[in-house]
Amino acid sequence: MKNMTYKKGKFARRLARIIGPWQIALIGALLAGFMATAYAGPREQAKRIHDRLAGVPPTDAVLQAMENQIAGGDAVGAAYTAMDNKYFYNVTLKNFAAPWTNRDQSVFVPLNDYIATVIGMVRDDIDFSTLLSADLTYVGRSGIVAAAPAANNNNHFDQLEANNVDLSNTNDFVAMPQSSILGIPSSATAGVMTSRAASEAFFVAGTNRAMFRFTLLNHMCNDMEQMLDTKLPPDWIRQDVSRSPGGDSRLFLNNCIGCHSGMDPLAGAYAYYNYNEDTGMLEYTPGNVQAKYYNNDLNFPQGFRTVDDSWENRWRQGQNAYLGFDNSLPGSGNGAKSLGEELGNSQAFAACQVKKVFRAVCLREPENAADRAAVNTITNTFRSSGYRMKQVFADTAVHCMGQ
Amino acid sequence: MKTAKRTATYSPLATGMRVLRATAITVFASAVLAACGGGAATTDNPLTQAPPPGNAPYTGPVARDADVLKFQQEFWSNAKTSDRCGSCHNEVVGQTPMFVRNDDVNLAYDEALTVVNTTQPALSRLVEKVGGGHNCWNTDPSSCAAIMTTWIENWLGSSGGGGRQIILTPPPSTEPGASLNFPADTAAFEATVYPVLVANCAGCHSSESATAQQPYFADPDVGTAYDAAKPKINLDTPANSRMVIRLRSEFHNCWSGDCSADAQAMEDAIAAFAGGISPTTVDPNLVTSKALRLVDGTLAAGGNRYEDAQIALWEFKTGSGAIAYDTSGVDPAIDLNFSGGVTWFGGWGITITDGKAQASTTASAKLYDIIQESGEFSIEAWVVPANVTQEEARIVSYSAGTTQRNFTLQQTLYDYRFQLRTTTTNLNGDPALSTPSADEVLQATLQHVVATYDPINGRRIYVNGSLVTQIDPVPGGTLIDWQREFALVLGNEASGDGLWQGTIRLAAIHRRAMTQEQVMQNFDAGVGERFFMLFDISENIGAAPESSYILFEAAQYDTYAYLFDRPHFITLDGSTPEGIPIRGLRVAMNGAEARVGQTYATLDDTLSASEFGELGQPLSSMGAVLPLEKGPQDDEFFLTFDVLAGNSFSRPADPTLVVTETDRPPSPHVGLRTFDEINATYAEVTLVDPTTPAVDMTYQELRQSLPAVESLNTFLSSHQVAIAQLAIQYCDAMIGTAGSPGPNLAALFPGFDWNDNSEFSNNRDAFVNPLIDRIMGTNIGSQPVRAEVYEELASYQDPTTAVNAEGESLDRPDNLIDRLIAGGSATRSIGKGVCAAMLGNAVTLVQ
């Protein structure tokens, strides 16, 4: 316990000021002393559900109500009771979505429009398959904080977070068309992909492939390596991809081609988007392919040259067809919105949301047949009942509430 | 041979942008393509030079016209010397044809025309002879062929008008056949050919040899040896294997003294290896074209480079040995000797991994002599940097060490840099001119880079045809300070401490500063050997035999791949088939479709006369990089189609991945609260507003020191410290001071008097019980036993002598409150301490 007795830091000084220096070690000795036991009746199950969903312990009254619901056979109802707590939105959902909004996948980022949109869509039971295609965002009601939502800064969301505004409050935290804030046509919006936060993180500089890769990572639960399929035709791989990196084409033929052959045809959808670092805004240039699509175009002039924002899903064939794309959709199109529909309506998208919720609520991966069966069941329910994420949280919390 | 073919002027550009211009449709037996159209106009004459000493001065009649004069200047004066063709083919020795006779240059000209192909100089009889080893004046016949080609090109170049022409002739009609392919596993090779190689060739062809000589087909590592041996083995005809020919016909280091027997032993070993391989047979259901090899195609390379001021040229065509020949045709040749890790690159080039290619100072002095006179020059190279991390890595350097140079083109990270010694720079050529770092123009891929200098414009660097440098900040000077004793080095510093890793596919020095147009011309000309390949599909579409083809421009792309570029449908009989569908074109090799790189698999087109241009109907503007298997001499290509005219192939879909999930090791079903959850939890149970400045400030400072993920395994002692600090801050805010008590304090602990200093001695339960219930909850079986918690905080007294059943001492400290009282703390301080102990532990941390 010696490492608990800080004697020089400012926190130690503050602590000493509060309770006297010599007691610090005594208190520290008690800090980790209490261990939980492994019994789980309805009251314990209610406690766990509340802890996992709201992130905070329930009050006695709420705990009693949830216990009664569970004892009465309505564990899902108990989970919905837990989700009435504001911290389900202000903490659990915020930190659920925060890593999706930056390249480092850090949870330590300020509240932003991407996170806010996720929180709002969950709260209001918005069809979550439109996450990547809707013209939708969530903001604080007019006047609740000083800064209005803006296309060129995050001040509004910074202030919502700093002021601990209750995001469960439907009067204070409301839906808005994303297009009305960002100043782009509604047809150019693509849910969180065209949010300001995602634009800043993934449309900045580069070649816009980052937007696709991180969308795949965050919402299809696969990174590019898992998608590697060298059998696909490489005719849509852009000119900037060297076919002989460092003079060795084996690298291209065994590795690069396997990802780019699928990614580049899909990332064509972003051809008109760019995040302008000078203005701090998302740029949308309909009809004009962003210059970044021609970076290093002499690396392989015989490669694909982007002429518009068309895209094509090559993963509907071959090994990656297991992602389960919707056969009622064409599998090709123009622009980010239709790409978002293609991804959002896939089996992989739905399963990914459920797996992420499972991780957030059960604090682990599905580890056995029972867990996998639960994930499948919850996924099927999610897809067949309007893609309501609260249902997923509730069903998952019940699965992991203990016995 | 067919009739009524088409003629076009064609510039085979590396970049895919091509310029075509029609000429007359008059050729009878073939489609004729000219290889110089579209190039920039040239103004300089090629460098002429005095013949080497020891040859009799010419005293015969003057050239009768401009063509003969050009012949005399560019070809005859070079070839007539006694160490070259002049040793035999003149009137003194009398060997016919006497194309270098010294008595009458006009007669020599007439004779030379009989052995020169004026449309394709590279196909001249003269080139064929020296290239075949006929009295080549150095050790590499291919370099003699290149030099001879250069002389002929210089002679014919500017008088040719439309440039040299390429004639497309129907290739041999060959059905795709079963093919023996190298197995992936080395076992068979190791059991058959490898022992012969190790026993007899490891003295040189091994990386472990003191006289290591590429290729390392006798390397101790069998995998390395196998890869190196493949290009030298012909599985279909073992006797044609390079390893056998080298022994049988070229008597290369026969080990027994009987080359024939050694060759037979090698052939037998290869035959045994090949005999164990099952041939790959062509799927009879495929719709296929006829087959051909790369080398069956029509040569498309070269000829339209701007070379008039070129004084040194390395094309690296030799492919073996340790010398790269200067084939500029300008004497003396600056031949480069390899040392260290320098290997040949497939499709022409050298790869430098840890060595250099250096010329003698004597030969290098050609640069000094010529450039001192011109006062300007250009360095040109096609390079593939191995990476973008190397610094001060010399690509082309004319220098003596790290501090002395005439010029150097080098790489530093993403930049090309050009150092040049003039009267306005220092002896090391500094300050260097660099490409703009922010633009990252240098990429680890094939690039054309040209560095030019003239006193007016100073230094300039062009990359891929574009000028990428700003105005040279250093004013132009003269080159009078150059040293004649420096050596030209590629890939390193002369002293060996400026290694550049990468591949050089061509390098050249020009005695003039190239213009933008000239740079672009050479960039457009590309690099490496390219072929026009005609895949016969006449039969498939019901056309006349040997009339209808898919035309590709194909090349060996690097050591491991081919590039097939821009397919066209072309007819050699002038016909224009109409309405024929072509879908799903794939390139097949050695009996099977290439497993990767099928760019044209999505092709969907219909033949239509309206789409026909001079090269027929373009099918795609894109290129396909396909893996090399046996090498350009042996790989047999053909095309397959999903649909071609009335023929179709029902291609089975690639199987979908079946993901089988397996059980994971059981993991804890409980975890940690994370940072925001901890903060919110403390706020909830203490009823302290988390935006309270003191609390919020502490939290923001501690936020990233608190647990960030839920896994129990990630919990650190530093987390515990942060938790303690935050807990104490919340408890401080909850209790407050006498003057400013916490806003909810009275409601939380209604029966507790905070102003009574003996309250914890007399009334501790009024504080402890609500505190425990609020933080831990009530009647929750998954929380610690309440009585034990209470005991730790408020009631336990050390029995000092008590022991348990095992006789172990139960001696431990008294409860926390009594210890704090004994320490003399005030009521509020004790309350805060007890609160912090209760708040900052597993009761709230574990969820």
C-alpha cells in the first residue's frame, strides 16, 4: 500500500487539507477491501441491469420497482426502467458512440454531433438502419446553451456536455435535419457519415478511404484485413495505389489488391466530400470529384480514375457475401446516402450493433453457444422490429443480468 | 500472311495516354504501327565524336547527300574502328557486307542499307548478329546490340520523318495446352535439381559463397534457391532450360570437364523434377483464345526517347553478371561494376539493397570532359525507391565521398534532392535543390525523375514529366570547379556511405538541360521492354482464320509480374465484326486463369464498327498486373471469356465465407465502472452536482487516470489513486465546511451534528448507517455483507491476542472512525475520510 501514500502531489496536498495527512494510508487500505459475492436474485439482477445500462447505481425506489418487474416476469420492462435514467444517455450511450468518431478510437473526446445523433436515435427508437443514411442530427433546444449548432465548430455540443444537459429530456434534446445545420442538400446527407465530427475525422486530407474503413470497422465490426479477397477484379482500384510498391508487385498481388478491390468501388461514393481544415466545415461538391481522388495518379496511370460519385458493392459476390447485403437493394448507386443504405440494411450491420451492445452491457464478448444464440436472437428481433436499439440494450441486459 | 491491313502511327506511352495519328492503310501483310509519332520535335544533333586512335583517317569521296553524311557521322564512324566491325567488314579484309569500308563512305552506305531495318532498327541484321554474339566488342552481346541499335537510330532517327514503325504480324496459331507449373512446395525440387546445384554451383551461386554470384539457385536456403532456379528451368522441355544450355552450349563452369555430360546430368535432374509434376490442363468448358508467349509478341519498346544529347545510357538489359553497360554509343562507355547487394530486376533494371554500381574514374571522366564543354546537363532516371524513409541516399552521384561531389541526385524521405558543384555552391554541391517536402512527390513506386542544370535556369527537378521544383534559390554558376577524378556511382556514395535502396530501371546523362517537352517525351516513352500481343479469337467469332485478335500491350512489369495494358479488338483483314458480345475477359497463363489481377473480368462490351479506331475497338483503358510464373520466355498466355459471340462459360460463383465461431475462454461477468460512470455514480450517491467547480476541476484532471475500459484485468494501482482522489473530492463537497456545508448534507444525515466535535464518539451511526445504505444500497446480495462493512468503518476493536482456529493471530487495526478519532481529526475531517473510504472502493467500482 505504499504507493497509496502520495506525499508530494497536489492531490495529496488537497487530501491532506481535507482529512489530515496520516489518515490517507488508512483510508487507502479500505478502498479495495470489499468484494462482491455471486448471488443473483431479482434484486441483484435489477442492480446489475441498472449498473450496466445507466452506469450508476439505482435509487432504492427504482431498484424496488425493477425488482418487482423482474419478479413479475418483466425483466425487459425493468431494463426500460433503467434506461429512463439520464445517465443512460449522458454517459453510457455517449461513451458507447464516442470511439466511432475519431481515428484513434478514443473514448476521451468531447460530445459531438455524431455521438448526439446516436444518442437521439436510440432514445427516440429511430430506425437504426438509417444511421448511415438519414438526414438527421440531434441538438440542444434553442437557447439551452449559448452556442447554436454550427457547421464550422463543435461549441454547441461542448457546452451541452459541460453543462450536463439532460439528454434524456425530449424537450431539451431534439431532432433536426442534418442538412439544415451543415448547409448541404438533404440528398447529400448520409447519417453519421456526413456528421461534422465524422467529416473532421475521416474526410480530412487523405483519399476519403478512411471514412469507409472506419465505417466498416465501427458499424460492420470488420477491419479491412478481414475483407481481404484477392479474387475480386481490381478494375476499380484507383491510380494512387502502387502496383509494385518498392519494386515488388508481390505486395500488391498478395495484399493490397485484396482490400482495395472491394474498398475502392465502395469509397467512390464519397467522391464529392471533403473536410476543409481552414473553414472547419464539410464541403460537398456535386458533380466535381474532389482533387484528393487524383493524388499520386501517376503511381499507376492504368488504374481507375474516378469520374463521379458512383459506387458498387463487389462484396455481394465471393467470400464476403457472408456480410448479408439486402437483395432488395441494387448493390450500386451514387453518393454516400445510398451507400449508407446498402451498409445499414446488411445482416452484418445489425449483428455488429448487437455485438457492440453486448460488449457494452455484458462487459465481455459472446463466449459460448448460449451467448451466440442470444446475439442471433437479439439481432433477428432488432431487424424484424424496426431496428430499435433500446430493445437491443434491454434484451442484452436481461441476457447478462445473472442468475 | 494476310492482305489489306492497317497502318497507324503509335506512340507506346507508359502512362496510358497515347497519341495516335493515322497514316495510309496500305500495308499488305500486317498492321503497321509507327513508334515515334507524338514525340516532341528535336533540335539538337546527336553528339559526334572522333573515332578512337589507331584507325586510318578517311580520305575517300565526300558523302553524296545528307543521308549518307548522317550515316557517316552517326554509324560509320563508330562502327568502322578496328576493334569493332572495321576489323573485317572493309575493303582491306574484304569481308562482306563491307558496310564500314574506309575507301568510299557512299559505297559503305549502300552496303549498310542491306543489313539495316529502317523501320525497326532493333530488328536489323546488324543488331541481330552482334546480339547473337558475333564479334561483340565487349562481354555482353545484348549491350553490343543496344549500342548498334543506338547508332542506327541516330543515323536514321531524324531522317525517318514519321519515326520507326512497328509491324504487327499474326503470331503462330497455338491452342492453349496443358502446362507443367512449378509446385508451391519445394520438396520435389529439393530431391531432384537442388542436389546437383548445391554440389556443383554453390561455389558462386549461393549467398554464402565468398564469391557470391546471383542468381542464388544453390543457396543453403532451399526456398531462396527454388525461387532463383525457376526462371532457369524449362519444365516442358528440360533441354531448353537455361541451366542446361549454359553448360551444353556455353561451357559455363562445367564441373567434370565434360560439359556435355554435365549438361545431360542437369537435364536429367530437371526431367526428373518435371516428371513428377502433374500438368495443369485447360478446362474444356472455358471459352479461350489462341495462346502465345510474351516474347511471341511484337516488340514495342524504345525508339521515341529524346536521345540527341545523351552521352551515357544504362538500360540494364543484360540480366546477368556484375556489369551494367553504358549503351549510349558515346565513347568511352561508362560501364558500371556491381559490388555488394545489387541484383538484376526482371524486365530490365537493377535493384540495390546494400551495394552500389560504380564506374571507373577514367570512364567517368567522359562526363567531365563533355559537360565542361556544354556547361549544362541533365540526369535522367526511372527509379523505384524501396521506401520513403531513407535519407541522403544517393541515386546517381558523380562524387568522391560525402563531402566532395560534382553532382548528386539523392533521396531524402519524400524528396528528391539535387546537389551540384558550381561557382555559386560549395564543393559538396550545397545548398541542395529539393522537391517541396509537403508535396511528397517521391513515392515508393516507379517514377521518372530528371534533374537539369543550365546557368540561366539553374537546377530543376522534373518528376513524372512535371517540373516540381521552384526557382533555384542559388544563381547559376560555371562548372569550372568540377573534379575530373570523381567516379560515377549509382545507388550509393563512392565511399559507400550513402546507400540508396531501390530499383533503377534506366539511367541516362545528357549533355544539355532537357526542356519540358523533352522530359515529357522521355516520360511518355516509358521504360522496359514492351510487346504487342495478339490473341487470336477468329475462330470464336466465326471470322476468317487469323483475322481477328484481342491486342494487348504487355510487358514484364517487375521481377514478379506482367503488365497487360489497354486491350483492343483488332482485325488484320480490315473487317469490322458487328454486334458480337464480349463479356468477362480474363488472362490465363500456363493452362489456368491467373488467380489474381483480372482487371477485365467485369468487361462487358459489344463489337461495333462505330467504335473502331485505327487500332480497332478499344475494350478498356486500364491495365492489369498479373503474377509472373515461369518467366517471359516460358509463360504461355491465352484469354478466356464468359461470353464471346455465341460461346459462353458458366462461371461458378466463388464460395461465400462460412464463419464458424468457437467458444472463448470464460471471462469475468463483472467489470469496472469507467471514468464517466464513476463520476456520475459519485454524483448520484453524494447528491453533489458534478458541475460544482471544485469537483468538476478535479474530475477533468483525473478523467484519463480513471479506468477507461471495463475489463477487471486492466485495473491498475494508478486507477486506485485517481479513484481515491475523486472520492475525497466528492465527500469534501458533500460535507463542506462549517461556514459552507454541503447543500444536501442535512437531508442526507438528519440526525448528525457536524458542529459537535464528539459526534463520532457518541453518534457515529447517524452518519455511518445512511452512508452505507446510500452508497451500497440495501439488501443487495451481490454487495458486501453490510455488517462487515459497518464493522470496518465503525465498530471493530482489535482483540490483540485473539487467534483463529488455525492459531493464526487476528490482530489488525481498529475500525476507521476510532483510528481517525485517535489521530485528533475534527468531525468533518473524520466524516470526509469515512465517506471517501466507503465511496472509493469496489462497492461502487465493480458493476
